[in-house]
Amino acid sequence: MKVSNALLEEAVKIYKVLSNTNRIKILYFLENNEADVSTIVENVDLPQPMVSHQLAILYRYQLVTRDKKGTHVYYCLDDPHILEMVDAMLGHVSHEIKGEPHPYKDSEQRLSK
Amino acid sequence: MKVSNALLEEAVKIYKVLSNTNRIKILYFLENNEADVSTIVENVDLPQPMVSHQLAILYRYQLVTRDKKGTHVYYCLDDPHILEMVDAMLGHVSHEIKGEPHPYKDSEQRLSK
DNA sequence: ATATTATATGTCACATATGGCATATATAAA
DNA sequence: TTTATATATGCCATATGTGACATATAATAT
């Protein structure tokens, strides 16, 4: 695959965003719900300033949307596809942890290991 | 999705590994070739110690395998599926950059934007 | 105006990542 | 044994990320 540098650098930025358990926990909490900050705070069990800070990062990189209603700010996944990618990564590491061989499609085979 | 902390932390470690353009360039170069360090150095245009260092990280996290033959060390993608995940991320950011709406499957609709 | 609640921002100490460069190790050839 | 080549490792300055905490802002109610 031919990849431009600009694209690669953007992808790397998103990977940095995903390189933090708190942010991923927040994303997963938002999987099925739109939620305001206090609701997120209660559910992910992190101090409120930490949650606001991580939400700001998720928002800056367009992983969540923001909807202000009165004093409450409701956050929502911007692109559910992101969580599919995280799911794929969790699947990958769960194989690594169990020491299982990687699943191959069709008749692909390992040459050696 | 219910995710254990251990799994989440492992996934985050892999995201950190992918959070570097040099490492991703190396992974992409290995997409179609097994290659020794000097070949990688020539192709990704980075100083040799940098390439060795990044390869050591990729190896530690099982993204590449290593095969020593004489003085040469041949590296190979351990799991091509990783590159599929990177492809998905590149697809994601290319939509973000272009400001395009996220592609939705079937009849899914945005509630608002 | 004051108080209350929701959220965001700033600061700080600490840890970790980065890239550049020098040098060490290992294998093979002369 | 010496030399050359391939690769790995170590050191360093700098940058960036982390979580804890205090405090600021913003909207609403009294």
C-alpha cells in the first residue's frame, strides 16, 4: 500500500489518542449511550477533571461529538467504526496473550514460527 | 463489549507501538517482503541504529519475527492482520482529513452532526 | 447578587518516548 | 589474528504524556 506521509502522521496521532486505557474506557462507555460528563465520571470511575481532559482530547481528534444543553455537555461517539477497530485490536491481543497462532483466512499458512 | 483490564492494557501497548511513523513504515515495507536490516535501512531511509531500535520494539511486542542467518537478521511480519488494522486506520483518517462523513453500513443514519 | 452545580482549564512532578550519535558485539573473510 | 560488515546497544538532550490537584468558567436557581 502506498501511503502519504500526511496520512500516516494523522493515523499515528489517532493511535496516540488510543494509547491510553482511560480514553478507551470512555469510548466504550459511549458505545451504547450518549452521556454527559457526570454520567461518564460515575461509570468509568475517574476524577472529573481527568474525564474532562480526556474528553477534550477525544473531541479534538474527532472521536467524539459534543452537544451542550444548559449546564450539561453530552458526548457521543463520532464514528462507531473506531470501536470496531479497537475490538479488532482486543481480538488480536487476546490471541497473543493466550499464545494462540494468529487466525488465518482460507488456506493461508505460516511458513515457520 | 466487556473488556478485562489486562486485555485493555495490552491493546494500549500495541497502540503505543503503532504510534510512530517510523515503525509503521517498517511494517509496511515488510508487507510483501521478508528483509534484513540493511535492506530495511535502504528502503525506509532511516539511520541503521534507529531501524534496529524500532525493530527491537516491534519484535518485543510480537509484531515481527526474526530469523538470523549468518551476520544477517531477517525480519518478517508476524501477523499480517496488523497491517489490515493499520489500513483501516488510514482509511478512517483519510475520511477525516477530507471532511467526509463516516461511511455507515446499510441504513444507519447520523442523528445529528 | 449569591450560591450551586456542571464542566473546563492550568499547574506541577514525574515518567516515558524520541532521535542522534558513539560504540559494542557477532560473524565471516583474509 | 586482523579486518570488514551486519546488527545491536547504550547514552544523552529534548519533548511529550500522565495523573493529581486546585481553580476557573458557565449556567441556573434562590
